[in-house]
Amino acid sequence: MSNPVPAPLAAGQPSENMVTLTHLIYALHAFAVFTGVVGSATIIGSFVASLPSIAAVILNYWNQGAVRGTWLESHFRWQIRTFWFAVLWIAVAVLMVLTIIGFPFALLLIGLAGLWVLYRVVRGWWALLQRATLPLD
């Protein structure tokens, strides 16, 4: 009795390990968002500054080559862009806080950006469950 050799993956088809890793990355981001909702931090602040989200982005960059050319590439790009755009929105909000007039706008920006992050995590994870790609733009 010999062990059967697994069939090679079709072109553009990611390994199941990479699909599982992508689920883990979404779970880490979702945990960061959850701690922002139930904790004293904002959603976006928790998303950018928490260890789970930072670990998720490191995993994205570390494994990016393994998903290149597969439908998971769009998920990795989606996750990375969500993180870095969240950092950008926080930087803009900090600059707004430096002016007294911009303070209410900074609070509004932080709230809207938090909802945007929540949307991106939910939409991305839902698309992964459907094994669908995400827009690359």
C-alpha cells in the first residue's frame, strides 16, 4: 500500500493552507475591530495599533508570494490596503486635531474610517467564504 500523491494544483488555484491562512488573517483583523468596538479604543485605532492586526499584515507580506497569480492575491491586496489606508486616515485625523477648528472633523473622520474598516473586513471575509475575488482597484 503506497500513499497516494496529491494531485497538483491547477494554475491559479491556491493551496488549502493559503485559504486557511487568509481566514486566519481576517480573523485577526476582526478581533482587532471587535476589541475596538467593546473596548475603550476606537475601531480604527484598535485596528491599526493592536498586535493582532499588525501580525496579520506581517503574515500578508510574508506569504504574498505564495498567493501570487491566484484568486487569493486580491484578498491579500485588500487586507494590506485596508491596513495602510487606515493608517493614512489616522494620520489625517491627527493633523486635523492639531487645529481647534479641525477637531470635530477629526472625530467624524475617525468614526467614518472605523466604519469603513469594519465594512472592508466583513466584505473581504464574506468574499473569501464564497471563494470570490475582490476588486484590485
